[in-house]
Amino acid sequence: MGVNGGSRNGAGRRAYIGSTAGGAGIVTAEVDPESGALKELHRTDAVTNPSYLAVSGDGRLLYAVSETPDGAAAAFSLAGDRPEPLAPPVPVHGSAPTHLTPHAGHLLTANYRSGSVSALPLRADGAPTEPGPGAVLQHHGSGPNPERQTGPHAHAVVADPTGRWVLSVDLGTDSVRVCDIDPGSGKLVMRRELALRAGSGPRHLRFHPGGRLAYVINELDPTVTTCRWDAVQGVLTPVGETSVLPEDGVTPTLPSEFVVSADGRFAWAANRGDDSIAVLTLDQDGLSPRLVTTVPSGGTWPRDLALHPEGRHLYAANERSGDVTWFTINPETGVPERAGSIPVPSASCVVFGNLPVRTGR
């Protein structure tokens, strides 16, 4: 069994690695089912600055942002041996998208520089089209940090486990917005805004496997905020904060990502600056994360952290050293042990998909 309690049959996996400016575009890599090792297979520069990626729920498509001033997004077919563009990238009507999620017949993007969230309708083949009226939700507000919070900066957009709500995380306004989305038009309507601690700079959000908790990783202060989630009312309520950096850690440190094991026993955070991976244990209900140790990320400036679907390996995309490092997770302690790395210039994101299913001869 892996950390998540899943099977050991990880055969047939591919990893897709995004990168920021000056990087390798999108890299496709083979994943060894036992060791977790990556072997590069292909690169494509069909999208400029594809800093964040997502795989569709059915595993047939790969989506990518184009984190540029104009802002765009694109879809790739995964039916063959390498990702193939379905159509040219389309504008998201927002600047510098940094995150995306396919949901409710749309591709949702969080647009950092413009501080907005867009809902791009998906064609029958899965390719996105430009958002229509009401399908771009503009955030408003600011925070106390004079360098990073002079205005809104949407950094992530996710659907809750029920699919009823869309949550957008804004680093610039220290808040999380809870929204409705119209599946037909893509119109986004904000229902509630949760104010987090001023100056914390929330970046990404992950749900606990039980669906009743959410964890918000904060970039401007090395902490994770634990929140109760009421999926009936769409209410997010903070209940505590946990440091993801030990007292002797390097400062300033800007956490980037937070992942949770599928069995809810462990969580990990990537720390840029300290260049470490924080290891946290979760109690039975998940309400009280506890930092137990940190380990080196294997490189410099880990912008992303990804857990293999089988739960036995963890991957750090080290942007400034230009590599993706993989770790084997101790199933008893949750502590990752470095196992290897591959060079990927300006690596910023790692996601996983299955090999295409072949039919016929």
C-alpha cells in the first residue's frame, strides 16, 4: 500500500511539467511505476510561459495557462504519445493567469496581475473559447504589504468537492471568495468573501479528503490556515494556523504549494527561500496540522509540489535551479527521501496523466 492506501499498480503514467519564462515549455516525461523516476520524452513550446497545468477529469486533455501580460489558455489532446494542441491559445480577458481548473463545462483561470477569475466555455472537443459576458469576476481590495498587496491578485481557483461552489484565493486582498457559476453562461457570482489574517497573502487552497476542511497555504507568511468548509451554505471558516517553517528556517521564505495525502494522515508544503519541503502530520479529524520536520527540496525555489496518484512519491518543481526532484515517501512517518531528479529549465508545475488507451491493431 502507498501513503494514500492505494494500489502499487502505477504503470502507464505520464508526467507533464510546466515552466515559466525562459523555460522548456511543456515537458512530457515517463514515470517509472516502482521508483517514481522521470525520463523526458518530449517538449513543446506551443504555449508561451505555461506556468500551470491541469489534466481533465477523464484524462484525455491537458490544459495550460499562458502567464503573459495579455493572458491566455490552451488545451492539448493526450490521445497520442505526446500532447497535441487542439487549437491556438485563447485570451482569458485577464492578465498573467497563474492557475486553472476545468469545471462545469468551463476552464476557470485565476489571473494574478489583473486580480480576476475567468470562466472560458469549453467546446465539444474540450478546447476553451473566450469568456462571455459576466464570465470574468473582478476582485477588489488590497492588503497591508506595500510591495505585494496594493491591489487584488487572484492566485488560485478551485471547485469544492461537491462541485457546487467555486473558490478563488486572492493574495492581494488576504481573502477567499466563494462563488456560484452558471454552467450555461459561465457567469460567476460572488456569494461570500472570507477575510484571512491581514498580510498573510493566501496563495493556494487544498481540501481535506473528507471534504469538510480546507487548507490555505499563505505566501507572505510561512503558514497554512485550516478552515472548516460548509458545503451546504458555501461557508469557509478559519479555525487555526500552523507554521510550515521551523524556528531556525531561512527567512524570508515564500511558501508556494500544499498537498495532502489521500488518507488524510500527512501533508506537505513547498517553501521557497528556505528551499525545503515541510512535513506535517494530521490528526484524525484534520483540524490540527503539526509540523514535524523539513527536508531539502533538492534544488532552488520549489514553485510547485505534486503527489503522485499512487501516493508513494512526491515531486518538487525547483524553478530557479531548473529541475524536478522526486522523493520516496516513508509510509509510516510521511518524510520524503530524495530519490533523483531531471533537468527542466524554469520548472514550475507537475501534473500526472495516464497513457492513452490503444484500440485495434
